[in-house]
Amino acid sequence: MRFNVINKFKRPLIWTVEKARRYSLCGPPRPSKCGCPPKPGSGKVIVPPADCKPGPICYNPCVPRFHHGKDTWKKYRNFTYFVLLPLIAIQSFNALGHEPPPKGPCRDYEYMRVRTKRFPWGDGVKSFYHNEHVNHLPGECEAPPLDCD
């Protein structure tokens, strides 16, 4: 079996499988026993010997063997039950315990609440985003004081 590989000088190099794989699966590559190049087409099938068994994997400090966060779900469960849920309950009581502020006084200036035509929904006076608790309708406000300076 031959592989044609083109190098950076655009010349084809011919590699054979025998040249690329002259090693055993259980050890480092070994030099060939004879100095002659192998005949083309006489590739050997690489089969590991019967006594070749995988050995223990060496320790790699970059890849720890044991997962350090083995029980982190317990930490997050306790954090949720004992910190987050009580905070949510306290903030809910805090928010629901207050009365909304009353609608403040209103001055009706000429540039505010200008209606040139009626809105196509409801009674035509309220805008689409009208809030009864905050917004005033035209005619509800008192006229501003006259500035006679």
C-alpha cells in the first residue's frame, strides 16, 4: 500500500505502510532488522502479541482521577432552601405589605394630554397604556396658575 504525499517543494514522496508502522503496539518503535528497504506491496499486518495487556495509566496532574465536586448538588440544594427561598418570602411580604402611593396632584398644561382624535378602543379617551392608579385623564387636572410677571 502506498501513499503519495506532496511536500512543500511540490515533489511527490512515496511512503509505505511498512515505513510508517515499524513498531509493536506494546513498545516504542524498533529499528528494522535488515538494512534493506521493504519490497513494495509486502506490508505486514500489525497484530499485538497475546501477552500484550494494557497497563495502568500514569498519573497526570492536569486530569484528576476523582471528581472534586462530587457532592456539590447538596451545597446548591441547601443554598436554595435555606438562603434563596427565605429571601424570596421576605421580599414578597415586603412588597405586598405596602399600599400603592396615592395619585398626586396634577396641573393641566397646554402641551400635556393633547388629543387630536379619539383612540380606536374603549371610550377613546384612555391611551393603550393608561394606568388608573398613576395617570390622569384630560379634564381631571386643574389649570396652572397664571404667571403675570
